[in-house]
Amino acid sequence: MSSMTTEGLSELGRQTRSHYEGLVRTRRLYTVLSIGVLLTFLGFALWFADNSNAGRFFERLPFFFDFFIHFQPDDPFEIFRAMFDIPSPYADGSFKYDYEVGRVYVWGDFYIPEYFYQLLVTINVALISTLLGFLLAFPLAFVAARNLTRSASLRFAVRRCLEILRAFPEIVIAGMLVAILSLGPIAAIVAVAVHTVGALGKLYYEVIENADMKPDEGLRAVGGNWFERVRFGIMPQVLPNFVSYLLLRTEINVRASTIIGAVGGGGIGEVFRLSIGRDYAAKTYAIIILLFVTIVAIDWISTQLRRRLVGGVQGGWA
Amino acid sequence: MPALVVPAQEAALLRGKYPTVFHRPLWQRLRGPFAVLLGVGYMVFCFFFFQVPKVVEEAQWDRAGLYLADWYSWEATPRFRFREDAVSIEWTRSLLGENPAPDWIEARPDGSYRVSFSSVDNYIDILSPTDVVAVLDGKSYAVPIGPEGAQLPVDAPQAMSLKGGRVTVDFGFAGSAEVRNTQVYVRHRFFGWPNFFFDTKSPFFGMTPDQLWEAATSPDRIDPRMDNWQMIVAEFLYNTEWQHLDVFNKLLQTIVMAFVGTLFAALVALPLAFVAARNINPSRIGSWLTKRAFDLLRSVDMLIWALFFVRGFGPGPIPGIAAIFFTDTGTLGKTTTEALENIDDKQREGVKSVGAPPATIQRFGVVPQVLPVFVSQALYFWESNTRSATIIGAVGAGGIGLKLIEAMRTNQDWENVAYMVILILIVVFIFDNISNMLRTRLIGRVEH
């Protein structure tokens, strides 16, 4: 653009042109400056990360590939033996091949393979914590919404509460409960549920604040009380979005509960951490495949349901 | 409030006029109750599936109180040992300095001690190895001590309990005293953390801000090797129990993990999204492959990436960065691809119609449409990754998460946990605000 000349322009045109070019220059300067600042930060961050790691990046890179190449099951079927708890022909009495030990017998000879069972635990942790979080977030969101709660102090208190619940590190809640209740999924449920209350609560009150207030006005005109106004004026508008966010949250919580599982909450996360930490390749790949399929399936189901509800809601991750 | 009354005739008319409102299909009417029933049923199932009654029954609730008390208070734990007819005091892990002589312990010339708790009516007198008197709310109870252990006095109140030859006298928040036949173990609780800034061994321990300022500015060096203010900073950072320097270092690692991971993910996801978008990339195979790559990156859990990279690179921020980078490239790539596929084609056509080369078409016809969505998403990810980085740190990716989980495992350092939680909350809060500010400045107010 700067190739244009000011020839043939009037005095006013030239002024406008030079003013415009000045603006462009300032803008470019700011862009270059902010990119410079960003790169400086990045450089420092990379240097710092590299130095505080247990091994430098380029020193460790060959080891990483070594690990990847050597971390393989004895034969591809081992993965499925590990997955379905079928005795391994390589069994040597070590924990590496003790696939059938983990079977969970339901009745008679019918058993659920260990990893399927652990996956079931993790999925249930995710579902119940989403449900519990929803039950708490639902009423709180109405209190936090500007258009439904007059008292500014009450709104402020509820919003700050939701913020703290959202930002409070999940591992601390889980760790504390693990110390009290001993290892197990209940710690994970509470930790994930607490975060869910904060996250869903925020999304929900934003939805409520965007609701059309005309039905509410109508109900107020015919003498409806607060609950009636919420029930018949607001709820029908926000419910599809609520359910959509709930489904999105379920997806996220499945991931969250595997991670929390790994730090003491039980379920598939813990088994995975142990098996990769001890170099049990077949078991590790079996779990990765199971987890991958589960997450893809849950994402797919949730996307389909959401599409049916509101024709797809965008964003709102994490 | 008087309800609005509709005359019967009119009501019938309305009913006839709007059958969809007054006679909804059965499944629509039952949908709500059915959902509630399903939820309740599922909760009952989970109640038994997770064996809630058993876990709650076996829980050690008293621990919760102890740990939480550590969050805002500390305990002095002197032991009064009985040695050959005499009582001697012994300190363990004391925060009272080298030679503690607190005013709540009165040492008498005859070798006996009085330990007072919160008020003049609550104290315990340790007169001799066989003579210990507890005074609760002004009433005194002599605790009989025999060779088999201590016994409850006959008229013992609720605050005194016996367990395995040990009598525990509970003084509420102020602490407790445990009388055994070899010693009296006193736990006296106080608000705050006195050694938060300086170790008890440090010359600056217990100084007021004024005194500290005076020491910092005074030319007389306490340590000849450095100035006083340098020493103050060093003593603070290398505090042995609170490990401020280490905590800051680990916190910075977590911040770096989130920042670098998200930034790299954004830099890689944006160009890849152009490859994946059907309406921009004419190659079907390229688009399909990139989309599946996004799905793969996204659906392999962050935990899996984290543990894989921890095995490869060793503990530290590098595996954390890698895990965040891999997962978020997938997620950001997917959302950006969706945004690209939903763009308005007219702007692109406009730029194309004036004869712009392909790169310019993308730059001026496409990028301005998706950039707001992209930037907003990337900032949102940065924010939420600050939290994720804490958690994946705990599985070995270093940072504050690892330090947190180590502090919790020892079951003693709950005050350090509280300190780190507060720091994390502050960092998350600051980043929330920075990210919101940047979002508003870059793309204006948007509904998220």
C-alpha cells in the first residue's frame, strides 16, 4: 500500500493520506513491539524450562525415541490378551504378564476384564460428579444472574464463590480427601464435582443473563412469584443451553477424572500410571486403546445429542 | 397476591383454541419427571457402586480437623518427661526459637510446671511424676498415674478421655495435654505461622517490620560476607520449612508450561487448520488426514501424553509443555477448522475478484473473520491450562503440582499446602484478568 504516491491528490487528500500512513506506522510498530516482547518471554520460558527439567531437551531426545522403540509388547496379540484378561503365553510369574489376576467376577465364570472395570469406575466418577456439580450449579446460577437477583451483594458473594471453586486446585481437594477417606474414587468425585460447580455455574449465569426478559415481564404482570417466573419464564429458554453445556462438561469430566485418578483417585488413570511407570508395554497399550475409544465414543454421543438440542453450541471448553 | 381469575367459559375457549399448550403429548409431559427419576436412580446406584456407607464409616474425620487447623495455625509440642522423680522439658520441632521460654509455661523453682491454655481457668499442673492436676474451667481434677499408665479421675468431665493408659485432656482450639506414665505431651495451638518469613534460627526471626527495616539499613553487617538487606532476602528465600525460593521456582515452571504449551499449540494449530478446512484446501485427502490428526491428538488424554513424555524426558516442565502442546493443538485445530468452514465466502470472493495472489486472499479475505474466535479460544486455553498444568505436574511433569502432592503425601506439611494453594489462586486470578483484558483489547467485548 505504501507504494502509492501522493501525486495528483489535493491538499486535503495528501493530509488524509499522510495521516493514514502515520496510523499504519504506529500500528506496525506496536505489532513488532508486542511480537518482540512475546518472543523475549518465550525465549526466557524455554531457557528456564530446559534448565529446570531433569534432562536437557536435546540430551533426552534420543532417549525418548529409544523408549518409544523399545516400549513394545512381545507380539501384537498381547495387547488384546491384556485387555480381556486372557492368560499370556509369555507368563513368567511376574506382574508384567499376570493378566488374568485382575478379573472381576460378576457371577459364575462371567467376569469383567480389569481395565474395563476400571474404565467403568472412571466413567461413573465422571457422570456422578457432573450430576452432583449440576445439581449445585443450577440453583446458584439463578442467584448469580443479574436479571433475576436484585441484591448486588448476594450476587457478588455467589460469583466469588463460584470463582474460587473453579480455580481451587483439584488435586488439593483430592489429596485432602485421600488422606481422610483413604485411596479411592470418592475423593476424585468430590474434587471433580467441586470444579464442575464453579465452571457450570459461570456458564449458566451467563446464559440466564442473555435470556429474553419478555416472558418474565408477562408473568410478573399476572402476579407470578419469583419461582413461577423462573420456572415458566426463564427455564424454557435456557434449558437447551444448560443441557448442552452439561454434555460438554461430561466430556471434559471424563478426561479430568482419568487425571485425578492418576494422582490417587483410582480408576483407569491409576492403573495406567502404574503400568507405564513399570514398563508393562502390553498393558499400557491396552489401556491407551480403551481410553481412546471411550473418549471418542463419549465425544461423539455428546456431539450428536447437542446437535439435536440446539444445533450445536460452539466453544466453552475446559 | 390475588391470582388472576379467568371465567370458566373463557377458559374453555382458550383450551379449545390452544390444544398444544393445554394438551401436550404424554411423552412431553413425562419428560421432566422421567429425567429426575433417572438422576435419582443413578445416584442410588452410585451410592452402592462406590460403597459410600463403608468409606464414610471408615473415614478418619478427626484428621480433617487437624489438617485444616494447620492451614491457619501452628502447634507447639513440648514434652514434660518424668525422669527419676523430676520433670524435665523437651522440645520437638519448635517454632519458638533456640531456647523457648514462652509465657504460657510457668517453671517453678521446685521443679514443677504449669502450662496454661487460653485462659486463667484452664491449665495443667505438672507437680511431680506422680502428681498431675488438670484444671478445666476452674475445676481441678487430679489424674492418678500408676505403673500401668494414667487413669481417669472419678468425676472426669467429657473433655477428658482414656485410651490405652493415656489420659487426654482436651482444651478445645487451644490444644490438648496427654498424660502418660512416662511424660505429659502438650500440644498448644496458636494462630498464624511465626516462621513464615524467617527460620527460628535466623537472626531476623520474630522481628517487627520496623526492626527489620532498621536492620536492613544499618551498616553493621551481621554476616561479614554480605549486606544486611541481601542477607534478609537470602534468609527469606532459603527458609527451610517454607522453601520460598523453591516454591516460586516451581510455580514459575507451572506458568511456563502453560504459556509455552499453549503458544506453540496456537502457532501450529492455525496453519494446520487452513490445511484441514474443506473450503480452503482443495485436497480432500490432506484435509481428511489433518482432521483425523486433530482428533487423535485431542482424544488421547492429556494424562497419557504427560506420562509418555515423563517417561521419555524425565520429570520437569518439558513433558508438561509437550503434553499441553499435543492435546491443545488437537482441540484448537478442531475449533479453528470449524470456524474456517463457517466463514462468509463473500469477503474472500471480493479480495479474489481484484486479482490478489492466494496468500493475500487468505490474509485479507479469511484471517480477519476467524482471528477473533481463534485469539479468544487461545487465551481461554492459556487460562485453563494454568490449572491443567498443576494437575499434570502431579503425575510427574514437575512444577507446583508435584510439590503439592509431595507436601500432601507427608501428611504433616498442610500449612505448606495452604500456602501453595493461595499462590495458585492468586496466579490463576491474575491470568484470568490478563487474558480477559487482552481479549477485550484485541477483539472487543464478546459473549463467551
